[in-house]
Amino acid sequence: MSPYAKRKSWSKETTSRASGVVRSGQLGFLRTSKYFSVPKGTLDRYVKDTFRSSDELTNVHLGRTLILPNGLENKLV
């Protein structure tokens, strides 16, 4: 099994709820990450990044950056 198989297997709602729990001080990072099944590093980044909204943090594209816009790529296909 690849070490990358579990990459981004948690939902946006779960991540938002988990970061809210940590920000409110109900639980710490480690317990919250285990309870919500969100990696501690990801949760840490979401809680500490106060400049971007939770939607901006959760709508991250994995993989290489796109060169062509999606509409143009679909036209070419």
C-alpha cells in the first residue's frame, strides 16, 4: 500500500468543525485530530492560518499546477 493512499481523505466539513473545536479551546490538537481523523499537521495549519477563510484552505488543488484553464482543456479534448 502506498504511503500516499490516505492523502486528503477527510471532508471539508470535518476539517472546519475540528479547527473550530481547537480554536474554542475545547480540545487540544492531538485529541481533536484523532477524534475527527484529520492529520495533526493539517489541523495545525488550518488553526494557525487566520488570514485565509476555511473555504480557501479546504479548496486546495492536489498535484501539479494547471497550465490550461479547464474550459480550454475540455474544448481540446
